[in-house]
Amino acid sequence: MRVLLLSDIHSNYQALTAVVRDARDRGPVDAIWNLGDTVGYGPDPGQCVRFLQDEGAVSVAGNHDLGAIGRISLSDFNPYAAAACRWNGSQITHEEAAFLGSLPLRVEEGPFTLAHGSPRDPVWEYLFSEDTARQNFPLFNTPFCLVGHTHVPLAFTLEDRDGRQQCRGALLAPEVPLKLEQGIRLIYNPGGVGQPRDGDPRAAYLIYDVSAGTVELKRVPYDIAVTQEKMARAGLPRFLIERLAIGY
Ligand code: ZN
């Protein structure tokens, strides 16, 4: 069994479909777990929501999903994000909005807890530092956790060394299968599908191979120009259009 782990699709249908196609080219995909921010920033919110519904994906809600449906205030968003989020909200149907509104903030799947930002604050907390990760490890019950929100592929590990708990963070490298081990707790971030921010503009995702007990980062090129053209036609902020090409 292989599970596709996605985050921060951000209404980028070109990136989403490229990722799913790439995963299927490599083998069967039995489930999709989506870590939120399905909408916001990009040009195709309805198409991305419907695609995930059709795939039967397990999803949690991110800040942009909640912002687009008016569940949280856009005053905490930067002006570009707020403008795009407002536009995204205006483009989705009542059914699509209701679907986003029905998503949980945290969910457990197998040995993983899924949350958009962090287990402590699924909506807003950015899990970037070892310190923040250390504070979050006691706050979920499963051995492993998956988060998104930073758009950067990261791994945090917590293990006992000589009776002391040690927390380490590292960037994930593509094409390196990482073994899930007993006694080592992990928080993984698959990076961003629709708006990567680690300097690599290719869409990012993780494959969880359940029988092998491994998780592996993949990077996939997609037609960035098509997404950018759609964004320009929608009148979305130029900064958001240009950042896709540089992966920031
Ligand atoms: Zn995001």
C-alpha cells in the first residue's frame, strides 16, 4: 500500500495533477492524505477541491481554506495572501465551501497525526525550528506526525540518547527513502505542491510506502506558465505569480 502525502496545493491544479500523475507512474496509489491549504493564492480552487473529493482524499483544514470561507479573519494575512484568498472564496460553490468548512483541524491515520501548521496550533503555527518541534512532540499521541504550512520539506526527529531526549531538524532530500523506526518519533513536512518555498520551483510531495515502512520525498516539474497565465487572467497579485517560477 502506498499513500500520497500532499500539502499546500493552493489552487494550483497543474501542480496537483502533475504530482498525482507522477506518483501513479511509479506505482499504485491507495490513498491521498492532504495537509491543508487546498485553496488560496492560485487560480483553480474549485477544480482542486473537486479533484480531492473525487479521489476520496483525507484532508485537514489550513488557514487559507478557513480564510476563503470566512471562518477566520483575513486581517492576519499579508495583503497579497488576503487578496488572493478573498478571490478564491468568491470562485467556489456553496458545496465546495461547505466541504472546506467540514474539514477537521487534526486527524489520525495509521501511525500519523495530520495537521496543517502544528499539533499545538493547526491553523497558524509554523514548525520551522527544533525548539518549536520539541514543544510539539508531547502534543500528539501517534508515533509520527505530518504537517505543512511552511512549504518547505522538513524532518524533525526525537530520540532518546543516553537517557536524554534529542530533537533534530533537517531538510528532506529527494529520492532518499527514510525508514520509520520504533523508538524514534518524527514530524515530516512534505513541502508545497502548489507554491514551494525552498528555492526549488518543482512541486513537492511524499510517498509513504506502508509495507516497506518508508517515506520518500519526490519533486515534480509541472507547467508553471499555465498556472501563471491563469493567475494573470484572474488579476491575482503579480508577486504571487512570479514567486512560482523561483520556488519562493
Ligand atoms: Zn500554505
